[in-house]
Amino acid sequence: MPSKASTNIIWDEENDLLLLGKQIMEKQFHSLASVADITRLMKVLEKVNELLIKDLHATKREIFYSAVQLFGDQKNSDKSIEDVATMLYTTRNSTHIVASAKGSCIGRLRIRDKNDIIDLEGLGSGGWTISPMLDNIEILESDAEFILVLEKDAAMIRLSEARFWRKYPCIILTAKGAADIATRMFLRRLSKDLNLPVFTLVDSDPYGHYIHSVYLRGSKRLSYESPFLATPNIKLLGVLTRDLDKYKIPKDCRIPMNNTDIKRTKELLSEDFVKKNKEWEKDLKLALNLKIKAEIQALSTFGFEFLTDQYLPEKLTTGDWI
Amino acid sequence: MKLFYKKDGGVIQLIDKEKINEWPIELPLIFIEYIRNNQLKSYTDTKVQKEVEQYLDEILKDVAIPRLIEVLEGNKDDEILNALIRIEELANKKIELVKPIKPYIENLLKKDNKDILKLSKNILGSFTKAENRKKLAEKRKIMQLKEREFLEGKINGEEYAKARKEYLILKE
């Protein structure tokens, strides 16, 4: 099966994606060291076969409970699920094993979930919970002009209360933190089908920038799925380190970086895809020099409406993104 | 996606006809009805509204109706039955949507399958009811006019009674 070791994860400069290389590893059926692994792998394959034949979906947790003694811990079943997808050269979603719903989406979009038409403007302030069963979802209609990806649910609530998409025709989505597979896959589908510009709004810290990078070119752990999950044309709208001075964010709203932040920023700066994007590199270096970070919520120091009435409109209309 | 360009630079995107072709047979009609009733007004640009209307008509003519007809003309009774169940639901919601397939439902009256016959009769009954409702609405207008003319002395009692009788027969 394809090796998932870090030495086999390569950055495809042309397509701007983190991909799995060509290295192959072997798992022996008759070795004591790998017999447990192989048995778990076969169990997952058996379950995938059953799910596909019955056209059903199961969560990763359900797979774990299908053979608790064999898996021992959910980490083991999760690993076997990833191995199966890698071995089959497919995405985990295609195996009909899904994660629980996490992300949400709201705005100028109409979709179909099997036989139901869902209007994402008419679902109240919570929006539509992005279904992990994306094979049932189809995009029907939209008059949006861009897509906005938010790192945090708090920002989603702010934009949702302001009905931001009514004044600025857009589709807004969030994974409520780290980008999960369903949200990334749905974003990719939106971007590909609707061919709209995509922007991220994340915290001005290395973790926010990392989340942006995962949407942009995939994660190392799931590099075998990158071609199906990444949105390579996504732009980093904010909050940029340079914005903190530009928008005169008060000093007491800026947080000093800790050692982990500094280490993560340095790690990001060593990535080829950051080195290639000079503006991104410059902003990360600025953060490292100033040793400060800030959350999206720091913008509300000027009032709750500052984000929706001034910051976002100004950034979007002046093209101030990376 | 099919693109429609607004004068203000905005774009409206609707799913491609080819993709709709792969849907369950009743869904294209639901989609057409949904866009007509819920989205069309929001497009504001009259040129785009017309273009979208045309596109929806195209979907109806090229995808929705042919697919239903294909099933109704086939030999698989279970598929026909499923299609009829969905057609009946749509007929109860909006009879105009299924009007083009009326002749094909009439043909089904020749079938031996009792369930197909029952559903076909129900749907054709819905057509008759809808036609009667339309006629009654027209007659009601005439009746109101006659009433006014009678009160103003422009027509005599006999003429008024004749119109009234026609109206009441249709109403019953």
C-alpha cells in the first residue's frame, strides 16, 4: 500500500497541492508484528463492502463499535479506515465511512439533499449543517458572487445576525475550528461547480494560518485525499498581521506569542508553499518579529458591527488579501 | 452550471439540464416549481427573469416530461405505479405542471392493472375538477356581470334566470 511517511508527502508545485508520493510499503499477512493491523484492515474492508452494497453510511465511531475487541481503541479503527482509503486510492467519503457533522453553511445557495430542496438563506441563524454524506448533495442554484470561509463559529454568528449575504451576495461556511473533511470537500465542490472566488477569515495566529493552508492545499495526514479536498484558489483575506496596525487594533487586544506559536510560525515559514508566496511569507515574518497574535474577535473592539460594516467590505472592495 | 448574467454584473447559476436528467423522475418538476415560486422574483432583472423562465420551460420540455412519458409508455407496471403516485401528488399541488402528460395517462386506462387504473382515474379526475373550477370561475364572472345588468334593467328576468341556471348546474 502507498506509504504515508512524511518522506513520501510531496508538494506538487504545479497544482499547488500536498500529495502522496510513489513510495510503497508492505504489510505482511503472516508476520506477528502486523497481524493485528492486517486483521483490522480486513474488518474495515468487510464493513466498507457491506456499506457500499447496502448504500448506507456509517460514522467512524460506528465502525469502532462494530468490533470493539479487535480495534481496542478508536485510534486503531480510524487508522485502518485511512489505510483502506489509501490502499484503494480513493477518499474516505467514497468508502461511505463519514465523520459526524461539524461545519455549517449559510447564504445565497440552494441545494438538493436526496429529494429535498434546501434554501440556505431560510434556515434561521444556525444555517445548514454540512452533511458528511456529500454524495447525496447537489448544488442547484446560487446568485452568490464569492465564498467566505470562517475559522470560527463566533464570526459566523456575527455575519449571520447581520444577514451579511443580503448586502454582499455570498455563501459563508465554517468548520468551527480545524477544517474537517466534509467542510473541505463541500467547499471544493462549491468552488469547482460555481467557479467563485473563495476567501478565508481566520485568527491572526499560526493556527489560523495553518487552517487556511489546509483548505488551500490539504493536510499532510490526509495527503492522499488532497486532490479531492483542497481548494487551491482560496485567498487569505484576514486577519493579517499587517491589519493590526492598519486598522489600529489596540495593544491590549493583541496577544503575545508563546513558544509554541513561535515554533509553529517557524514551521510554516519553512514550508515550500509559504516560501513561494512572498506576501504570505512577509506577513508571517512580521508576526514573528512583533511576536504578537490576535483573534478575529479583536475587531469588535470598535463595535460588534465593525467586522460586517467596515472590515470585510473594505478588504473585499480594495482587494486586500494574500 | 448554466449561467445568467445580470445587468448589474451579478451572475445567477442554475444546475445543468444534463445533471437533472439523472434525477428521480418527479424531482425536475419540483425543482421547476421551486425556482418559479421562490427564486424568480428575487432576480429583479427582468431580462434574466425571462431567460430563467425559458430555461425552466426547456427543462420541462426536454427533461421532466419526456422522462415521465418514457416510464408511462413502458411495460414495467411497478415503475408506472411509482410514477403515477408522484404525478398524483404533483397534480394535487399544481395541476398545470402535469398537464402535458394527460394523454399518456388516458392511455393507461387500457391497462389491466387495478392499481394503475385507480390512480389514472384519480389523476384524470383531478384534471376534470381543475377544468370545472376554471369554467366555474369564468361563469362566475359572467354571472356577476349579468347580475349587474339585470339590476340596471339592461337585461330581462328570463335572460338572467338562464345565466343563473347554467351557473348553478356547473357549480353542482
